[in-house]
Amino acid sequence: MFYLMILAVAASRFLPHPPNVACVAALGLFAGSYMSGRRAYLVPIAVMGFSDVVGQMLGIPGLGFYNLAAMAMVYLGMVASVPIGRLLRNASGKSRLWKVPAASIAASTVFFVVSNFGLILAGWYPLSVAGFTACYVNAIPFFGFTIAGDLCFSAVIFAAWELSQARFRVPAVARA
């Protein structure tokens, strides 16, 4: 089931959606919470890499490779959700119920800060206080979409996993 979720998230990047509404950070949280070792960090990289390669080949707007500095920071922002997901590992029951949304908002915030810094590094905004201010102020509407998408997808992914565990007695993913 875990690998089906990875494929579904990769496929979801090709569906029409509002800007910055994606499942990738939610999947990074999930991987950080349920996968052991360094392989959890490969999950968001694999999803982003696969969908960007296919998007580049097919010329799909919003997917593909447009600037090395900006893309590196977008990928770093997505990968940052994994250590946040690690914090969820030991939470259970009602405690986990409230920690997943908090972790989702934290992942959205880290992505916002890191990915927009990539736009500054890419030269899209001047390297000055005015440039930083303009970059982050212009990104605020996208931040709302990011939070909404990450909250919804985190709820769906974590709930689907927990329900499948309870319903079908699926063995837990090995933890480090």
C-alpha cells in the first residue's frame, strides 16, 4: 500500500490543481513518520524528480526544470518535511490526531521559507531587504494554497494508512 501511495502522489502532480496544492510534503511527512533510515528522504525526491522529468519531456506548465538554484531549494523544502515527520513517530492516539496538522503546517512553513529563498538565489528578486520583502510578500497567496493542500493531503494519507492498518492488519513499516 505504501508504494501505491507514492505512485498516486506522483500521478497527482499531473492533475489540474491550484498552484502549490500538492501531496508531496504530506507524503514526506508520512515517509518520515513510517519509514526507517535514509530511504524516507528519497520519497519526496523520487516523486518530484519523476514528475519533473516527465513534465519536462511533455512540456507541462509548472512541471520540469526551470532554474537550478530555485529547483534545488524547492526540492530541499520538500525533503524538509521528512525530519518533521520523524517527530510524529512516537505520537499515538489522540496525541497524534493533533500533531499531524501541526506538523503539516510546520512543513508548509519551512517549504515557504526555503523555496522562496530559492527565488532570491535564482536572481528573480534582488539580494536586498527590499528584494526579500517583495519575494515573501508576493508569495503569501501561494502560502495559503500550500497550507490548505498539505493539511488536506496529510489528513487523507495518514488516515488512509491508519484505517488500512486497522482494517486489513497490514504489517507496520519497519522503523529505525
